[in-house]
Amino acid sequence: MKKILVADDEMSIRLLYSEELKEEGYEVYQAANGREALEVVDKIPLDLVILDIKMPEMDGIEALRQIKEKRPDLPVILSTAYGEYKQDFATWASDEYLVKSSDLEDLKAVVKRYLKE
Amino acid sequence: MASERAAFLTQMVEVLTSTVSFGERLNNMVHLLARNLTVDLALYFGLDKARETLLLNVSSQGPVPPHMRLEFPLGQGLVGETASTRKFTIVHRRQPGVSAANAPLEKLHPAYQTLAAFPVADDNFLYGVLILVDREERSLTPTERQGVQLTCLMLAAALRQAIVQEEAKKRIAELSVLFEVGKALSSTVELDELLERIVSTTAKVITARGASLHIIDGATGEPRVSSRYGQIPPECPALPPIPPGAGSGEPPYFEKGSTDAAGHTHYCLAVPLTFKGQLTGTLGVYDKFNPNGEYLPFDPENRQLLLTMAGVIVNAIENALTYQQVEDLAEKNERMVRSLTALQEISQVMLTSVQEERLQEIILQGLTQEHGLGFDRAVVLMVDEATQTLRGAKAACRSPANRNLPNLKALQVPPPEMIPVSDWEIPIRVDQGPLALAVLRKSSYHHHQTAKEPGLPPALEGKFAAQEFFVVPLVVKDHATGVILVDNQASGRPLEPERLHALQMFTTQAALVLENAHLYSTIETNNRELLLIRERMLESDRLAALSSLASGMAHEIRNPLVSIGGFARRIAKLVEPNSPLRGYVEVIQEEVTRLEKLLREILDFTGENLSYYGDHELAKLIEDTLILVQRDLDAYKIKVAREFALLPRLHCDDRQMKQVFYNLFQNAIQAMAHGGTLTIRTYPVERSDGLYAAASISDTGSGIPMEVLHNIFNPFFSTKDYGTGLGLAIAQRIISRHYGQIEVNNEIGKGVTFIVTLPVAKYCLVKDAGQAAVPASVFKAP
């Protein structure tokens, strides 16, 4: 079973993403900020990370940088309420950049594309 | 014997002290002597004024006829010797040399034998010689001699008295003449009147028929003044200036007599007038006459009198000349003060306005009003730099002074318009006369009819005519901005040179004020532009503030919306298809979707999205966008008509450009809810700054109501029940980012056409050129 980490400071978003992805047949881990996300990356052999950008303690951009340092092969999808971070070069290290939407079909399609055997 | 002597002396004293005239007394005395001494003849020879000759004055035989007038030079004959020695002498004819020396006396007494001579003298002065002549050779007794000598002494005293009296009389006469002259001189300081009085008084005093006076400027030889009185005979020469030392004695004079055809001899006498300065002059009299009307020559006394008068009148004339100069100066001064006051008042009024046209009116008023410079006509012409011509700006003619208004107010009343001058156009070239020259040479001109130079330029033929005029340039910082033209054509008054000075002073002021007004209007224009820019900047500031507020809110809302929408979808999956809950959940889903769409639009508008610039074909962009709205076009039965020209590629952000067309298509579709035709055309547009590609999108709807047309590009303005009202605002924003324009052609009842014009790649600046340099390997479009 593929392992996905959902990192978002909004509990409701974590819950929504987890429920949806579990339904798709993934094992889902959760983190409330960048620091927690890095801990999970260290412990669990993850297959994909969904990162929010605006988070307390450590934001998604810093987390992205460190994750790519540790595991350059690990796909990271940035999922954010903000479109303008696209202009931040640091976000270009991510594999995908998605603006959050209540319709999760796009997200699920992208995840599926990366986790396809 | 003694009583005889006493009787004789008594008689002599009686004769000498009698009140009859001196000549009579002398006569009587000579007779008395001849009778008492019983001699044949008693003669009195008087010493002449030159004190050189002794003339026979009186004879005891009666009046001396002219041919009997004897004279002896001093020292010659008994008469002359006695005058020299002043001693009593008695001689007899038989004595040697007597007859020869005294031969002239034989005329009076051919047979004389005895001559007795007595000097008539006092202590220091010899008046004459008394001679007693007798046919007998005889001598005089001492008594007789003493008697005669005593008589001679008395005679000398009488003569002295007579001379003094004569001199006193002359003095009195002279004084009275001087008094007359003085009276005449002091009665007036008017030069002309004074000169008239001088010549008339001179003529009267000298009893001459005419008198004249000339004064010339010694330095230049130009006559200064002259005056004449009475009759000046044509025979008399014009009076020459009299050089010092002219005439036989001191001081100089000129005297001449000439005879006319009728045999009358006309005399003239002239003396110099010597002034302190460079002036010289001549005072002359003509034709002296006696009470019987006979012409007489002038005598030395006349000459003396004339000289005295000349001395007196010189001062008076000098004073009068000075007075006249002072008066001239005073008048000039007064005129100057008047001009300066007028100028000062006009300047004060000129400071009340900064409007060029109003100022020109005030300037014209100042030039033409009586209180101002008072010219008959005045025209202001301004230089047109672009065409290098002088153009008529404004003109006015002389207006009567407005007595009801104070001067300062009167100057502010617009002057009556004269002839129109707006069509005056004079090329600024040297061959165009003083108006153009005044600009080119920055100098004033005074044109007279007699001037050789050309007058008004051909451009003014039939529009303006003047024989004499002034042209003064309006010069500011060594640059002529226009000219002022004035004349006195209507009244024919001459243009005096001082008026030109006043006009020049005035023009200097006017030029400055006009320049100020010009600068002021430039500043005003700039200010208006700045205000406009500021307003636009404020507007964009407001938009920016609104953007940041909207953006902040949008982001905050997005997370909860995702949760609400996401969970609603999850619920929807769990709800039975026919459960009433399904509808409710769908409402939540739809509303969230709508809100999310709104958020996207707002964030698009606030510039969240990146630009992806590349070279794109306009037709392709349009076709791609049409695919997105194909479903709606089909649903509303809208036909599409295409008319694409072959165009170069555009450098643009294709996604943004598709957004523009998408929004425009959406509007068109909504305008044609009951079907219609969407016409899309592309075509090239050539403008001065380069080549543009245009796309027009026309619908066949009902058009945009006029009352909302001006609002369609405003953000958040919408006539629809749905939509954010951002569609056209976003479109406009994107187009302007691409340095293009969007226009609307609205025909009520027929439809709307939007025209998008975009610059073709090579010819325009690319705002976000840096973006194109991003390496594709790092950057992956979502």
C-alpha cells in the first residue's frame, strides 16, 4: 500500500484529504506543520507528500527544501490556497503545484499519476 | 575910476547870472566887453571836445555865419598860443610874425592892429580863449586888464556850471531812458514779448523810425531769436555781428548811411550785445528823425545811449532765455511725471490679471486712454514661433476718458474694439518693414511719411494705413515675443520723440507681464496634467488597496470553502439518490463551487497569476477559446462567423489572452440567449508607433444600455444576476498589460462589438521579458 503524507495546519483539510485518499486505497499519514512532516519523512518510507505552504513553526517551502534534500526521489505536491507562490522559485522544486479546491478530483488524478506502478 | 570899474563888473555879474540860456549870456557878455572897453571886436573861441582845436563860437558882431567859422589848432596863432600858455597876451600887427600867424582873423577884421588874448580857464581846466580886436595900436590899462581877467574867470565858472548842468541833463535823460528800458524789461519774462518791448523802447528813446535785434548762437552760427520794430529802410544793410574793436573808438559799433532813389539819406547804427555764454547779438536803430520828420544822422550821444541800453538788455534777455529753458524743462518734466504716473497706474492694473487676453486688453487701454499714453490707435501683435509670423492679437482705438470712474478702474474697462486684426499675418523677414524688423532687431521704430524705408508690410494693405507710427518690440530675456504698433492717424497729432520713450518704458513692463501670464498658463496646464496623473495614481492606489484586501480575504475563505465543499461531496456520495438530503448537499456543493469560482476571478484580477509569454497566433488563441465555450454556443444555438487575416505572431501570455476572449465570448453568449451570430474578425492595424493586430468580437444582441455603457470596464460592475462583474475589467487589465487597447462599439438593438488591439511582437516592448529566461527543466507549468 502506497504511503502518503498530508501536511496541513487545518485539521479539517487533513481530515478531508485523508478520507478521500484512504478511499482511493492509500495509507495516509498526517502532520500539522513542516517540522512534524519532516519527522514523518524520517520515520516512514513515504511514496508521496502533499504539503500546504502556510503553516506554523515551519512552512511548506522550507519543508519542501529539506524533504528534497533528504529524498530527492520523493514526489511532493504543493497544495495551497495561494496562487502567487508559483512566482517563488523555491516552490519550483515541487513536482506539482495545485491551488486548493473542494473538488478533489484534480488532486486525486495527480496523485494517481505519480503513484502509478 | 573905481566906480566905473565897479559898474562894469556889476554889469558883467548881472549878465553872467541872468536866467537866459548860456549861449545868450555868452553873447551878451562878449557885446558888453566890446562896448565897455571900446574895442572893435570881442571873440570867444571854445576848445572842442577833442581838446585839439579852438573854434570861434561867439562874436560881438552877431551870429557867426558858416563861412566865418574860424578855427585854430592848439599852439597856433595867438588863440592857440594863449590856450597853450594860459597867459594874457597882447600883440600888435606890426610885430614880426603876428600878421602871418593870425591871418585868419583878417577875415573878420581886415585892418586890425591890436589883438589882446585872455584864457578862459579855472584852476585846472581851459574852456576857451577870449580875443579883443581893435584897429588902433593900443594897450590895455591894468584896470581894464584886471576887469577882463575877472570877467574871464566868471565866464569860466559859468562855463563849468553849464557843462555840469549839461552833463546832469544828459544823465537825467539817460536815466529816464534806462528807467523806460528797465520798466519794459521787468514787465515780462516772456521772451517774445520782452524782445518786442526792447526794440520798441529802443526806437522811441533814440527817436528812430525802426529798430531791430538779432541773437545768434556763436558756436553754431544759427540764429536764436530776432525781433523788429517800426520801419526798417530797405537801403540799410542787414546788421552784421559786430567784432570787438569795430568803429573808430571804444566800444565797438557799426554806423552807415546810404541814399535812396529820392535822395533821402538813411542812417543805421548798431551796437553789439555781448552775452556771457556763446550767444552774440546786435541791437540796431534806423532813421533817426527830428520833430519835423527830417532824417538825421546818429550822434555819439545816441551811440552811447544805445551801448548803455545794450548792456542793460543783455541781462534781461539772458534771464528770459534761461527762464524759457527752465520753463521748457519744467514742461518736459511735467509731461514725464504724467507719463510715469500713467505708467505706474497701468502697471498696477496689469498686476490684477494673469490672463493673457485680459492683459492685452489692459495694455491697449493704457495705450489709448487719455489718462494713459493717449495714442489714437494701438495694436498688439504676437510672434508665432511655429510659422515665424507676427499675428494680430488685439487692437483698440482712443477712448474718451471715463470721468465717472477713478483712473485705476477706468483702465480696467475693456477698450472699444477697433478693426479686427486676427487675420493679420506678417512674415518675420527683413523685407517686411518696421514691424518685422522690430522683432528681428529688437529695436523700436518711428516711421514718418518722409522716411525712405518702407512702411507697413504688404500683408496689411487695405487693412491698416498710417503715415506716421511707432513700433516697439515686446522683449523678454533678449527674445522678442511680439510688437506694439501705435499711431495718431485719426487726430493727426504728431508723434513726439518723448512719446516713444514713454511707450518704450511701457512696453518693457507690458512684455514682462505678458511673459508672466504666458508662464502662468504653462504652469496651469502642467498643474492640470499633474492633478490628472495624481488622480489616476490615487485611483490605482485605491484599486491596489482593494486588491490586497480582496486577496487577503479570498485566501482566508479558500481553506474553509475547500473543507465545506469537500465534505459536502463526501456526504453526497453517502446519501441515497432519492433522499431529500441529497438536494441539500447539492446546494452546498454548488454554492461552494460558485464561491470558489468567484475567488479565482478575484485572485486573477488582483494579479496572483503568473504570466507565460510566448509568440502565439491570434487565430489559434481564438479557436482554442471557442472550444471552451462550444457547449454554450450549441446550447443557445449561436452561429459563429470567422474572418481571420494572416497576421504575424503576437508576443503574449496565451492563458491570459484566452481569458480575455473567454470573457468576451461569455458576454456575447449571454447577450444572445435566444440565438444569434457571433462574428469574429482579425485584421492588421498600422499606427504611427508600429503594427498592431486587432480582433473584433460582435454579437447580435440588444446592445448595452446607454446608462451603463460608461461603467462596463469598472470592476465589480455587473448587470447580470450571476457573475462577479469582473469579466471586462480583467479583460481590460490583461490587454493593457500587453500594451494593447480594448474598445467597444455599441449599437442599441443591433449588438455590441468589442475590438481588441495588440502590438505585434517585434514592434513592442515586452513587459515581462525576464520570465522567458526561466529554464524549462526547473519550471513546470501546472
